Amino acid sequence: MHPAQPGVLQYIKKGSKMLARHRIQLLGNLSLALATIAATSVSAADKIKVTLYEEALCPACIGYFDAGTDLQPVNSGFWVMYENLKDIVDAEVVMWGNAIGDPSQGSDAVTCQHGEVECRGNLLFGCAKNLYPDVDAQLSLIHCFDSVLIETFPGGLPSGTVNMTMMDDTIKACASETDVNMDYDKLDACASGDDGMTYLQAEKDKTPGHTGVPFTVIGDGDAECPPPDDLTAAVCGAYTGLNKPEACNAAALSSKEGSWTSKVSLF
């Protein structure tokens, strides 16, 4: 074995020192990453559950979901609340509403308050919820659908104006706009088959007794019907975790009614 030359030895020593420094830096980065993961886990554990119970063609539900947006600049509904507080909320929309019947017995055994087109919408949203677990995508789909109806019928939704073609075409267009690019063909196959009814049954099972829709449940609280005018403020008030979002410090939006938010859809 040939002895290493002095210059080579110095290079090795220098390299060892550099390697040691890199190890220290890597350990520091690892510690920071672990601390970040721990903080994220704590934050996730502290999230507050916020559930909106509604149905696809209920005008009051559509108005409440989009309240506070540019199209419905009154109050603070579900979408605005989610956008403001998504870091602290576990958000869910349950689509059964005032429907009656037994989904386990097939579509003919279910009657929706606003007719068979609404049942189709409830099925499509239920399939999207189960096939695509990304909450951002689920809620974006609803927001897109509701926005189309509000823009198309700014004075409110006349009874029977949304037919099956409009329902399907709107959901198809909105599905492609979600961040996960939902596959409408999959949604359609699901909603037209047994899986859709299974998911609809699950929505029914999640829906507590109520007098009308929309209604909300925040954390371990009771069902609120009508739901809070300013849902952002209501959730901020119920949240007990640390580091509330900046939106919790903002002034509440004006509490007034719009053409889409003036009534609760009763049984």
C-alpha cells in the first residue's frame, strides 16, 4: 500500500471537517422537520368539526353555501368560512336534507324534496365525496355548481327550472375545474349504480333529526337551523385551539338577507 501524500492527507482532513459540518446541518434540518411534523399533527388534532346539512337544489342551501362570495356578498356562509378557516376546521357537507325513503331499496324508494333532479345531484355529490377524498375538491365542486345557479338565476331559483341535462352538464363542467380534475364518467357511473345508493344511504344515516335545511353542527354543539348568519364568527367562537387564523380577528360581515338566503327549506 502506498502512503498517502501530505496534500492528500490535508484534503482528507479538510473533507472530514466538511462532512462533520454537513452532518450537523442535516441533523439540524431533520430536527426542524420533525418539529414541523409534530406541530402539524397537533394542529390537525385540534381541528373543529363543522358540518353543513343540505340538498342539491334547495335555494336556501345554495345561498347559504355561497354567502359572502362576490355573487352573494352578505353574511359569511360555508364556503367563505372554509376558505377563511381551513387550517382549523374539519369541514363536511352532507347531502340528504329533507329527502325521505330507503336508498338501500334503490332509487325508486327515495323521494327528494325538489324532485328526481335533486336526487341525481345528491347522488353525484355523494359519489364525488367518496371517490375523491380531497376536501378542497369536494367543496370546490359544490361551490362551482352553486355559483352557476346563482349567476343563471340571480333573483332566486324558480321551481323546476333545473332539468336533468342542466344538472349533469353543470356537474361535468365543474368536475373538470377541480384541482384533482374529477372524472365525470366515474361520477356518472357511480351515481347510476349501486355504489351511489350506498353513499346516499350513508348521507341519510349521518343526518340527524331536523326541521329544515340548511342547518349546521359546529363541534359538539347542537344542530342550528337556521344556521349562523356569520359562520366564520361562529366557528371562531367555538374553536378552543391555539393560534386562531387572522379571519377570526376580522370584523363580522353585515347580517342581511339576499334573494338566495331569505328562507329555510322546511319539511
